[in-house]
Amino acid sequence: MPHGRFIAGFFIAALALATGFPVATGEGLQNPTDNPGFIHFFNNEYDEALAYFDNQVKARPNDPDQYNHVAQTILYRELFHDGALESQLVSGNSVFLKRSKLEMTAANKERFGSCIKRAITLSEARIRNNPQDLVAFYQLGVAHGLQANYFFLIDKAWMDSLREASAARKAQEQALAINPNFIDAHLILGVYQYVVGCLPFYLRAAGFIGGFHGDKEGGIRQLQLVASQGILNCYDAKVILAVIYRREHRPQQAIPLLQELARQFDRNYLFRFEQVQMYSDLGDEKSALAVLSTIEGLRRAGAPGYEDLPAEKVQYVTGNLHFWYGDLDRALQNLKQATGNVHQLDLSTAVMAWLRLGQVYDLQGKHREAVAAYRASMRTAPSSDVAEEAKGYIANPYKKKPKEDGRS
């Protein structure tokens, strides 16, 4: 398997690793829920979050944290609009991971790069002035973590990504050397330890990893520590753990985390969609459908955060669930509705909706209709592996029956 596939699993799981919450106030560490910018951020309200953080940069131009916040929000806004903030991207079919590059405007690229450069410059200057500056090492690690994600997601530069991730790890290790009780520094360290443990041997042996061997379970334990005892990064740790638990086929551990996140950030519908997937992985169709019913009810009511959720997105997720449980008639109905107004869907969802529709038609013995759906999938994301898979079904109709436990 190409090394990029392994690396991809880490970077999507770790998108939340470099949140860079405000490190300290006069009272000590600041809980992110006390920061209006991060309330917007965790509720997918990225324009509002960016406006808040832009004002913070103006008010505190020499604080590396503020530049990290702006850079992260710019990156996440692109990911959200692209349909990329979902755990299926590391554990199921992922057009996002398998196509070329995430599109980002030149202006956003320039702004992201300038913010990261400024954060690194300011952090390194503080460290030169005071080699025991824990906050500066932490902020430096956040900036390198964000740069690592940029190299993977935007440039598709695998080796550069890992080098930046290694730099992030080293900065957090310095922070812990100064204060071993700084629990939040374990976030990046835990993610790094987990992902290196997932890499094939030839990459773990590579010089740029610096002899760090990794340990999947050790990484999970560090993340669990941050989730339970951290202040700055406790919610980030819970998000990452939920993604990792799915990747490790441990949905029963992910569900309570997602339920808590959905209560805390009730305008973020992605946490409920993830519950649907986890219940599906667990084989609990009834609970999965109940969560979907809640999502649809909130959408119809125009609840905050749900008023702009496309009905087609709900139809796709519902149809996909029925597909895996073998209810092809219902799956067909939902998927036809989803693809009937496909321009409402993000690219990742759209290409999968066409593929699933084609597979349903094939399982019903309607190959002509299936071919039309496969061709639509190919047109939607021509360079993706999903499109390549769809192309294969044109000559060789899909025959594999959906799994009875509902896993995708």
C-alpha cells in the first residue's frame, strides 16, 4: 500500500491537533468554551470565528497564538466547504484523500502562510529570549502542526508533512520538559505517537522520523489523558479519539464522545452524522435511524446550525445506511433524491452518492441505469479513486452484497 495512504489516515484524524487555544490568562489556562471565537469554530461557523480572531490579531499583534488561530480557521473553513471533516475519510471510501489537491484560493494560501510564518518567528524569538518559555514552545508546536496539515492537504507533500509533524512533536516535548504537568502538550505527542505506530516499517525507519518508533495504544492513552484532564485541548482530543476509535473498529467508545460533543456544540451537525456512522459500524440500525430522524427534524425546524444543511446530505447518509443494511428499495429512493439536486452536495458526498446509486442499480439487475450513475460519479471527481472504482463497474457490474452490520 502506498505510504501516502497511511499518512492520510493520520492527518485527517489529526486536523484538530493544532487548534492553538489561548494558552494562558492571568488566572491560568483558559477553557476554549470561554472563548467566543472557538465557540464559533467548533460549531462550523468559520466566517464568524475568523472575524473574531482577526480582531484578536489587531489587538495582540505580537502574540503567536492569534496568528495560529487565523491560520487554522482558514484551513478548516476550506475543509468544511469541501465536505472533508468526517471520519469516513480515514476509514471508508474517501474521494478527498484520493484526489489531487484541496483547492484553496491564492489569497487564502498567502494569508495562511504569512500567519504561520509570523507565529513561528514570534515563538522562536521568545525562545531565544527565554529558553524556558513553555508557552512559546507550545505555540511553536501548534504552528508546525498546522503547517504539517497544510503540506498534506494542500500540497500533497507527504515527506514535508511528516517533517513538520516531527518539528511539532519536538516543540511539545520541550514544553513538557519545562513543565511535566502541562497535560495539553500531550495532544500533538499522542497523535504523533499513534500515527507513527501506523506507518509501515520502511517509513518508521526513515531518518526524518528521528528514530521515533511510535506506539498506537500509547498514543491513544496520551489522547485519553488530554480528553479527561486537559484544559486547552480536551475537546480536540475527544474529536481525534472518536475518529481513531472508528479507524480501530471501536465505535462503542466513540459514541459517548460524540454525544458529549453534540451537546456541547449543538450547532455542529457533523457530530450527529458521526453518531449515525458509529451506530452503523456497531450494527445498531435502529439507533442510527433515530439520530438521522433528529437531524432531519432540526433541519426542517431551521434550528441554528442546521438551517443551511442540505436535505440532499441527509438523504445521502440515510440512503447509504439503507444500502449497507441491504434495504435496496429505500436506499434507491434516498439516493435518487440526493443525486436529483446534486449541486447542493459537497464534492466528497456527491461523488459517493452517484457511486452508491450505481451499486444499488447493479444489485437490482439494472445495469444500464447503473452505468449512467457510474459515469456521473466519474464526471464529478475524474481524478479520484472513487471515479476509478466506478469506471471498473461499467464493464464488470457491482455484485458484492452490502455488509449486514452496516459498516461502510
